[in-house]
Amino acid sequence: MGALAGEILFEAAKFIVMIILLVCGVMIGSKLRTRSDAKKAAKKEAEVKITE
């Protein structure tokens, strides 16, 4: 019975770690997307000012 409980705890811990990694990946991706969008907007605005 002890081995079963240990395996269940191991799988639960592995699941929690995977969820945490997924959340971190989404947060990092969101920040990178925000920076990329800001750069694109600034570049587009600079191009509009040049053409005026």
C-alpha cells in the first residue's frame, strides 16, 4: 500500500510541476508578445511620421 501512495504522490507532484511550467510559459509568451507589439506600433508610427 505504501508504494501505491508514493506513486500517487509522485504523479501528483509531477502534474503540479507541469502546470506551473505551463503557466510560466504562457506568462513569458504574453510579455514577449506585448513587447513585440509595442515595437511594431512604434515602428509603424515612425514610418507614418517620415511619410508626412
